Amino acid sequence: MICAALSLAFSGCRWSVTTWSFVCWTVLAILAWFVTSWCSGVGLSGRELSWLEGVSSRTSPIRLGWRKFPTDGANAMIVGGVDTVTVTLTWAMCLLMRNPNILEKAKEELDTQVGNQRCIKESDINKLVYLQAIVKETLRLCPAAPLSAPREFTQDCTLGGYHIKKGTQLITNIWKINTNSHSWPYPLEFKPERFLTTHKDVDVRGHHFELLPFGSGRRMCPGVSFGLQMVHFTLASFLHSFEILNPSSEPVDMTGILGLTNVKATPLEVLVKPLHIFENQMPKIQLMVKPKKLAEP
């Protein structure tokens, strides 16, 4: 989100990759420092600040004048605001390529609601109900963060007959909740239609405890609205602008690596072909090949 805002603000600047990277990291580092300072000013310390203290084992401090700003907080912001969107879009494409009939239905909806004479607009997303169901089903089967961030009990309590002491940390298995067979028939199958029929009233904003890709309560993901907007718009634009094919006869590998996010173990390889609406808007690139003069004998 921050990098996107910077790209719009400085869209007219011709910067090298190194310069652009430095500007992004500088802004993120300053923002992380301000957040840390604000938290300290309102009396938060210790474990409340742990999310800003060393998300990764590496530190990449940026020196600006006489101050030294930690970038671990910036790492947390990048992981939370960029990597999750990328992971979700990757899994959505994997699931669509493994289910070509669903991919075809999504394209039919785009042709009906948008047509082939213009590009996708943000106002079109509300009309793409099947695409929204695809995103919900992707978040159910492949949440970007299968395990929630740790939560800590602030007092002794009893839950389900179990005594829990103050200071106990809880990590919720979001993937297990999203694939509970008591709530979801055929829980491991990719069926976006369920969100148009039996589960049409279930959303992903933490109001329904059978689907919690963004968590729930006061400490749920603060970027849920922006994240959904980015995923819907990017996926719709990609499907509307390109024909997508699997370069291999084998089904797409769905193996993931569990870390801070649920990253695909192997890169996703696809063949893309621009559709006519997109071809007309792409600048024509002409490869100028200068003929080589043959040496005279």
C-alpha cells in the first residue's frame, strides 16, 4: 500500500531501481520509527512492541543524518501489506488453473458485466459476484497466514473446562477452522458456488467464526478492506486482459511452505496471451535490426 502510494506520488520521476528502493525503504523506516515512538509515548512496551522488534533475524538499518532508524518494523509492514496480497493472488491462480471450468465461468461473468470494449474499473467489482466468491473460496482454502498472530491472556480464566493462566499465548489455526467439515461440506474441494448458495451470507471480515482469514475482533487485520480491494481488482484485471494456459500437462503443484505467510513451494508457471482489448492499448514495440554489412572478398 505504501509503495503503491509512492509510485503514484512520484510517477513522473525517472529513478533507477537503486534510488527507488532507497526511497521506499527510507519512508518505511521513518514510518516504523514514528509508530514505535507513538507506542512508547502512550505507554506500550515489552511484548506490545514485539511486532516492531525483529520480525526477521536480519537488521538492515538505514542511516539518515544523525539518526539510525530500525527497519524491522518496516519488514513487518511489508510482510503484512504486500506479501499477503501476492500470496493470495498466486493461490487464486493455482486453484483456477486446476479448475478450468471455474476459470471459464469467471471469464464469462467478466464478458457479461464488463464486455470486451474497455478495461476493468473499480466500480465493476460489486457486479462480479462470482469473482468475489472465487476470492472467498481462495481465502478459505489457502489463507495467506494459516496461523494467526499470537494473542496473550491478560488474566486467569476458564474456557471449555480448561484453566488458562494469565500470560498464556494463543495461536489460532485459521486453516483448520476454515476447513472444518462440520461447517463446510467437502471442505478440501474448491467450490466457489458455495458462497452463492449455502454460505452466501458468510463474509471474511470476522463476523462469522467459520471463516477467519483476517482474524476477528479488535485486533483483526486492519487492512482487510484495502487487501480485498486489491485482490479483487488485480485478479479481475488479469483474467479480463489475458488468456491463461498451463504450459504443462501436469496439474499445478499446490505444495506450500509455512512461514510468516503460506508461500507456494515452487514458482507458478503460466502461459499468458493478451486479449484483443489489451492488445489495442499496448504500445507497439518494433524491433529494429540493423543489417550487418558483409565484408567484401
